[in-house]
Amino acid sequence: MAATLDFQQMLRGAALRVTRPRVAVLGAVQAHPHADTDSIIGAVRTELPEVSRQAVYDVLRALTVVGLVRRIEPPGTAARYESRVGDNHHHVVCRSCGLIADVDCAVGAAPCLAASDGHGYSIDEAEVTYWGRCPDCSTAGSS
């Protein structure tokens, strides 16, 4: 219940009308960080079985535009969504199972925004993706 009220406040704060699909999508993204669209649709349908795929796509688009969710798309993967917004964090992706985890910048508030040559751009975000094997896949591969 408290989470629903928080989601309603978030939507109002972003000047979006509060609807059941929007609240359900926000909840699904928060509960399943880095989930792809199909996973989010499945999670939303546990709460709202009648929701259409298109409705979820539309809500994800609207939430991304207003900055309530962030869309990430590591090369070679489907688009994923996360509720961690407003900071300059990065991701680590397992090459074996595709698990994605957040990685904070190594030093300072936003050190990755200091490009060696910005070519005159006003840089406000950096996207870094680390690749490797998660602990479970590393263990499985060595046995």
C-alpha cells in the first residue's frame, strides 16, 4: 500500500495521470531491476491480467520520457528497464547468463563525465558497460 502511494506521488510529480497500469509498471520495474519488456509484462499481468502488451510498452515509454525509469540496452541484449535514475551509474553484464548488476562510478560524484576530449559537447551522462562472468557462471565454468 505504501509503495502504491509512493508510485502515485511519483506519477503526479512527473505530471502524469495516475492509472493502474502505470502504478503496476512502476512496481514491476522496481521489483525486477534490469528486466526486459516481456518480464515486465508478465509481472504486471499478475496484478492486472487484462493489461495489453501495447499498454505496457506505452507506459514504459512515458515513464522513460519523464525520467521515472531508465532504459538500458547493453549491446547484443534486449532493452531493459530500471528504477534507479538520477545518478550516473553503470552496469556489469554476465557473458554467460546475461545477469546485469549496477556498478557505481569508481571515484567522485560523476568522474566518468570528464571525457579526455569532449569535442565541445556539454556532457551530462556517460554509459559504461563492464562485461565478464557472474560468480555463479564463473564457478560453474571452473568445475
